Amino acid sequence: MAYPGRDAARALGRIGVWANLDRLDATRLREFARALEAVRVATALWFPETIAGKEALSLATFLLASTDRLVVATGIASVWARDAMAAANGSRAIGEWFPGRFVFGLGVSHAPSAATRGHSYARPFERMQEYLGAIEQAAYVGPVPAQPVPRVLAALGPRMLRLAAERAAGAHTYFVPVEHTARARETLGPGALLAVEQAVVLNSDAPAAREIARVHTRRYLALENYANNLRRLGWSDTDLTPDGGSDALVDAIVAHGNEAAIADRVRAHLSAGADHVCVQVLRTDPAIAPIVELRRLESFLAA
């Protein structure tokens, strides 16, 4: 039996980078993508599609055209941002232009994002089912890519994870501890791709690192789907506090410390069942691309 998730896993490699690129202009975007391509341990670049940020397929095309080998993945493109035919045919065009270098991550995003775009977030799971059906039925008169573009779904709960295994190449998980990776692999089964985001702070001063990390955790704990996912894993409301969570929760979500400590967390996800871990470097100034930190991590992640 052929598993498209295995093809996607081979394309992505074991280690990638997850970065919000919205604040980088064209020159800095190109410089970052090319510098990342030189960090040989990281073979893929993931980026989100935010409410007021760059359009996902345009940005993917720019990044691919700016590099020679880098695999580019949307993490994720929102189903509320374009209709299913535009998603299907945009990804097909990119797949034809850049064979084997594009992974199309799709997700239902969050209620505030959907509302800002003029949509209702009601029945997000059913919305994804319908969207995938429309993608599969979309007509296309352009040249068909030599290699099908892998589709992966943003997934946290069991239903969306099962859908990712049944109707896509696999799942992209975000804001999750290692314990979720083990559960996700069990739900997905052996054939589906599991690409896990891991936020990190490269700082051995634990209180200072947690201060940076809490800017991140505070934002995502305010979103119901992330908080509920952690509750399913046994975290209590005492941990899910509005100020960014307990120290234990912050430490579980954001790896911090020296290079070896960061590499240990990445390896823990891989041991728990992840095929690919995309590292998101958190820093005090999010408008600066984290290439210095990634170079520091390179030899440790390669070990």
C-alpha cells in the first residue's frame, strides 16, 4: 500500500524551521531563505498565514523562486482565505513550477481569523471535510505536476488527526508538548506524516527564557482549541492561566536552555513518533529572522 505521508516525510527531512515572515521585506525574505538553505540540517521552511499578513501561496512561490533546494511548507494556509478551487489549482501550479519542494498545509485556523475574513467559525471540522472534497473535485486545465503536492492538515484532536490520515498525507501539529506527539502518532497510524512545531528559546537563564516564552504561550492559551487540547492531555486550569501558564506548562511547550537542551527536546519528539520537527526560535524582537540561533543549533540538531 502506498502512503503519501512517507513521500512527504522524505521531502521534508527530519528538521525544519517554522517562522512568521510577515514583517520581512523582499530583500530580507530572500536573504533569510538563502541563509537557511545553507544551514544544511534544516531542509524545510514553514510559515503561517495570519489575519493581516502575507498571502500564503504568493509567499511560498517567492521563497521557492529565491532558493534552489529548500522545501517550503504552509503552516498553515487558512481555508477561510481562499475557496477550494483556488487552493487546489494554486498548489498544483506551484507543484509544477517547483517539483518536490512544496508541502501544502491547510487548517481551519481560529474563530477570530475566520470572523475577520467575514466567515462564521461554526462546524470547523465539517468545513474542512467539505473543503477537501471540493479540492479533490476541482477541475484544472494547467500542466499536472510530475509529483503530486502533499497536503497536510493542521490537527490537534482525534477527529482532525484521523481526517489527516484518511484524506491527506498527514498532520502538522502546533503548540504541543511531547506527550501529544505520542498520542498523535497512535491516532494517525504508521503511514501518515507527523510534522511537529517546537518553539524554543536559546537562553540558559531559565527565568529570562520563560519571560520570552510567555509572550508566546499567553497568545495561544487565549485560543480555545489550543487550551482544550492541553486539557485533553490532563493539564488543569491552574496551569492554563491567562498570564501564559504555569512554569511547568511553559517548559513543556517551549524548550529553553543551551543548544544541547534544545536538541534533546527535538529528539524527544522524533522518538515519540514525529517524522519531522520544525523549530520556531522565539526572541525579543520577532521582526529579526533567527538565522544566528539556527546556525548555533546546527551541529547539535545534526547529531
